[in-house]
Amino acid sequence: GLVKGNKVGLVVDVSGLSDRSRLQGFQKDLLSLIDEQLCYKKQLYCLSFGTEISPLWESPKNIGVHSNLQLIITWVQQLTPAGSCNLLKALKHVFTMKELNSLVIIMRSCPDQSSEILADYTQQCMLGRKLLVHAVAYDCGSPAASVKNLAEVVSGRYHCYSSKGEVGDSWRAIPCFLPKPPEHEGPLIIQTPHFLARTSTDWLKTNGLKAKKLNLYQVLAPNAFSPVEEFVPILQKTVSSTLHEKAMMQFEWHDGTVKNIHVDLPILYKYQKLLAKMVRIYEKRINWLSVASRRIWGSVCERRVVILVDISVTNSMCIIHIQHSLRLLLEEQMSNKDCFNIIAFGSHIEPWQLELVPSHPENLQKAWRWVLRLQCSGSRNFMSALRRAVEIDFKEKDKHISQGLYLLTTGIPDQETHTISAYVAEACRGFDLQLHVCLFSIKEDADSSGIIPARYATSMETAIAFKEIVQAANGRFHWFGEAGIFESDDITAIVSEMEKAKNYSQKVWIIYIFLHYIFLQKKKLSSVCSAGSAENWTTQNNYFHVTVCIRKPVPSIRLPKKEEICSSKEWLAKYSIKKLKLELPRLIFGPGCTHQKKIVESLHKKVSAKYCAIFPSVEINGVVRHLQVQSKELEMYIEQMEKVLLRYLQRIQWLLSGSRRLFGTILEANVCVLIDTSGSMDPYLPHVTKELTSLIWEQLRKNEVRFNLLRFAENTESWREHLVEATDETCHDAVQWVSKFHAHGNTHILMALQKALSFQDVEALYVLTDGKPDTSCNLILKEIERLRKQQDIKIHTISFSCVDREANEFLKKLASQTGGRYHCSFGVVDGQLAAHRMLTEGFNDEDDPVFPYFEGDDLKELAEEVTKARGFLKQAKSLR
């Protein structure tokens, strides 16, 4: 729940922590609470209790002190079971801390004392005192009544959490199902959708902030200018331009650069109103996605659909719910599809039809009557149902588009996750076919008692497994239960866009405050000038700045033929368009280039300058300018720019070749390469080991880099205990070690980073992983920042086959925070094709071919420079 107050007491019941796996989950959740909420409070007091109490400190401590935060983390990690649940003793102790204004009580088992005794004592202690009590029943039903009663009598807040959902004051449950809905066995009441369903990702392509031109940087771009720096010969140094009368403000751009921007308040006001309107539209879409059949299935978007239904014996107690879910789907979302089929599966598969049939009303009614006859039996042989759908229903998948598989299930399949992931990845690759998963979490007491499933997993483990399968199939994941929707890719995409709108709104507020400040300054200035001579005042204060613009000749450039081992940022610092002095406006516009109009008093109107018409002119950004350039100079500029573009493309091809394709470029002389070998890496491990072998010989051996290798999953294992020289012998040994990799377990990245940072003389780490770490991302970032204070080591991160936005954002932050680079292999094949086409077809068309969106730092920066160069080239050709 949401913890209020700034001086917080944290009281934790450790009496119900006998199970090791539950203890670890509880510790992880406590660390998240500290990392995401409590570390921002002023003071914190921690106390654990069982039979006896165990306070961390004698009085509340300042949480902002790093050593105190470390003590709290250690305290959480060392929590152990401690007898019974003596809550009264804990309350007696914590109520002596008069500084506290908020008290968080986390209960895991039933208190020793009755709820009446606890409530009476708490009421007496809180008379005349402002203390907010936040009572939490954590993953256990037994203490709920006493904890809730305790919160109610002191007008506090109550929160109940379980691993299958959470219910409390801060989160309301949404009932999804009835024991048996009325008219359950009656005919379908078929509805025809009024519009074609779309995934949220597709919907945002036309309704997102960028599509609506409401990206803040799109709004500010017309009046945003990069700060100018030029070399002044008389001063013998480079001088930056200044802003006349503070007419602009400096604003950080999305690429990290700083630009000078000018905006008007009416524009900001209109933009804020449009942002608010878009947020309301996004809220409506979330509400739409959360009702009726979409609450269960999400939005069914494809034209050809096969529904896979889990009817294993463990679902015997919820078959009514499963049938009702199918009824809602057939009534509300299937009537406008081209064709469909339903496959039920337990140990054996039971298809409704032998192949896909048209979605006519009579077929939908027949399907519903068939669904009513379904009986639960066997285990969850999901693989057989999947293969049947792919190989029979979608046997001509290459001839059709918009095809989808929708799985409704309540638990983990019989087959291993990596086996299913490998199959769906192969089945869907190159075709317009996706697998979407709708996971229904049922209550423990609703499960069929006495039945042991073929494979067992907790709700969270099941969700993680299906997310991996969905990722391999380019599908969507939807997780729901009787308490409501727990997770939905469609809703997450909309929430992410709302967060972006909120972020833009906050930045606009900062701009508004600055403009208001400037307005007050100008008002003050006008009052000063009115008291005396404004001309004398400005002269004495050297307030005016004269800029002299001198047109430069087209430079002749020289670019290196051999590739330099450096980052794109370092390479462009020497060979960017700006550094090569090939920015087109600076070359073709001289001091007299502006088209002038002046008022002639005798005519009482503005007249153009004499002989103005004989000079060639062009409109740039709404301003008419005269060209001070000859045709021969334009030809020279086009020749030089094509030469630069050719070299940029050669560099991109080099970055996309060999082991650099997956790992990027190894820059340092002493490195450690960390490889994620967790269970999710299993389908990709052969490819990774092959590329790692190439890295060892192509970059480490060739460039004589001292190196070490380290694999990590649930634990870590290093190839050597220190860095070694890259000789033929050591490289052969490293390749042998790599060939024995096998995938298993979770992603414990923090442990791996700590070990790698301990290697003597290491300059940089290269970390390859395919997903989000098990530990809190913020906790890892803070710990790495602390470790780097002792030694300055860069961490370069490599995202491999990862579509998790949060995981990629974490890797970007980790690289940025440590001065490293982020690399992503996504778009490599399309990038190679685009570069090849540009080199063979030339640069006649600015818009085709185009590079895919590179997320990795090196490729992204170089691709942006290519786009900029192509724009200048197109403009030069049009001017010619």
C-alpha cells in the first residue's frame, strides 16, 4: 500500500517465516518497500518481533544517511523466524517513540492477544496524538480480522496482500465472476463490434502523443536552437554566443544536449490543455479494456483466430468460469472475424472442428453448445494443442495475414518453458502469427483438492513462464483473477503513455516558472529605464551583443580509411558534420543574406531593398534568405557530403559485422565479460556461445585485451580468478569453458557485478542479459554507485532478445550511470540491408531506404548523423 508520513515506524512480524521460499519473497518485498517508499522519508524506526522484540535502533534515525540505509538492508536480509506473535509487546515499545507520525504494522500470522485487547490499548496510547496507523496483513488470511479491526478503531488504513492478488483501502477488488451466471446455458446474444479491434501498441501509433504531434520536443522544436560556439581570431579562443536580454531559456533535449528555446505562454497553455485531453482519452481506453470480455481475454484483434482452452482436471472447480469466459468472447468479439476454431486440452486435445470455420452466427451458437459439454480431465498438455493449431489450423499461415492464437489457462504447462518458447519462436518467425496468453489465477481453496498437477509452480512463477513464451511469439500477456486484472500488456502500454504525458506536463511547468521570472525581470528593467536614458543604461552595462556572420568556403575533408576502436561518440567528436564544418546553413548564408524590407516615409509602406530581385532567394523556416553561393560550390558541397555519407555507412557496416553485432565494440585493455545463463536464456544459449567464441578470437585475441569471463544465474562462476593475457592457449581454454554453458535458474545480476568489480586492474565490464534482474533495479544502481566510488570502472550493458521496457531502461541507466554504453542487437539485419541499399543505390531518396530504430548508443548516434547528412544533401540538391 501507500505509506504516508515522513517519520515512520516499521513494525514487522517474523513469527510466520518458517518456509524458506516465502521468507525470501517477504524479504524481497520489504526491500522494495524500503527502496521505493521509505528511503524518501525523513526518519525511520525499525522493529521486528515474534515472542520477543528486536529493535534495530534505540530511536528513529535519518534515512538519508547512507550507512543507516545499508544497516536497514542488512537487517531485512537477516530476518529469521522468532516464535509466536506478541504484537502487544511490540506496540508497547514502539508507542514510546514520540517522534513518529506514521506507524506501519506488517502481520504474517495471528497475534497472541485478542483484537479487543489490541484495539483498546492502541486507542488509549493514541489519545491526543497524531499518528497514522497503516496495518498490513501480508500473504496470510488468519490475521486479517484482528489487523483490520486495529486499523478501524484508530481511523487508520488497512491493506491486505496475497501473492495471488491484493485487497485493501488503497486497491479495490473488482469482482469478475458469479458462481453460475443467470441464463448460463441459454443461446448466445451475439453483438457486432462497431470498429476493428487493435492492440494498444497499434492504437498508440495513431493516438499516441508522438502521432498527435504532442511530444514536447515536437512542440518546442520550431523555436529550439543549439548553442553556437565559434573561434574568434582576435581573442585566440572559442567563444559561446549569449542570449540577448535573456530572451530564451536553456532546456535539456531528449538526446541529452542542451538547446536554447523560446516559447509563448498561450502555446504552453494550449499544449497543457491538449495533454489533459489525451490523458482523459487514455483513461477511457483503460476503462474500455477493463470491462466485459476484454477483462478476461484482452482485445482480440486478428482476423483468423484459434482459441486454446485449458480443461485439465485441476480446473474442475472453475469450469463454469471458463465456460462463461468463452461465452463472453463468442458474444462480444468473434462475430466480425473471418474464421475461428476452439481447441480444448487436458492430457489429450479435443478440437471443436477439424479446421477453421467462418464466424457466422450459427457457427458461434454451435461452438457454444459444444463448450457447454466440456468436461475437465488429465494434465495440461499445452504443447500438443499448440502443435495441432499451428500444423493444421494454420498450415497455410504463409498465405494469410492477421492470425492469432489465444490461450486461456490457469497454470503451468506440462512441458518445459524453454521447449515451448523455442517451438513458438520457430512457428511464428517470418509469419503474421502471434500467441497471446490469458492467465486466470484461481483461489487456492477453489483448486481441486487432492489433485497433484504434472508440474507445480506458484502464480508468479507461472506468470513469468508465460511471459517468456509470449515474448518468443511476439504476443501479449494478460493476467487476471477474481480480484481483477493483475497485469496486461495492453493496459501497460497506455499507462506508459500517460506517464509520458505527466512527465511532459511537469517540464512545461518548469518552463512556465522561468517565463514568469523573465516577465518580472523585464518589468523591473522597464522601470529602471524609464527613470533615465535607456540608451545610456544599456551602453554602460554592455547589454547588447553583436554577432558577425561570415560565410565560409566549402572545406575539403579527409577521413580515415582504417576503422578506429572507439565509441561512436568519440568517433563523431572528430568526424561529425559539425566538426568537419559541413553544416549547410553556415556555408551558404553570409552576413547580407537576410531579405530586407524597410519603411519609406514618403510612401508610408515597407519596400524591399534595391536590386533585391536579381539575387537568388529561398525560404528557410518561414524566412526569405538570399543565397550567397555559386553553383560550383554547391557541386563541391554535394561531392564532399556524399563522401562523408559513404564513410559513415562503412562504419555502420563495420559495427554490424562479426562479434560487434551482438557485443558491440570492446574498447578497454582490461575487461570482464558477464554472460546471463538464467533459464530464460536456454533457447538462445547456442547462438550466444557461438558469438562469444567469435568475440574471444576477433576482438580479445586480435587486440591483445587482458580478459576474464563470468557466467551468472542463481549463482556466479568465473572462468579464472583474475584477468589473463589473450594468448592462443588461454583463448582455446576460454572457448572450451564457454562450450559447457547450460541455462537454469533466475537472474542474480547484482552478485555477478560485485564479483566482477572485485577483479584487480579491471577497467570495464560487458554485461549481456535478456531480462530484468530479480533484485530491485534501484537497489542495484545505488549499490554499483557506491562501489564505483572506490574504483572508476565502466559498465557496458548488452540487451539480448529483450522486449521488456523496464529491463531495457534499467540496462540503459546502469550504462549511463557508470560512463558505459548500452548496446542492443535488435534491428541488426534490417540495418545491414539498409546500409547495403544506400551504398548500391546511392543517396537520391532521403526517405528510402531508412535505418531501423537502433536503441544501442553506438549505432543510434551514427544513424542520427546519417539522417542529418542526408537532409543536408537533399537540401543542397534542391538549392542547386
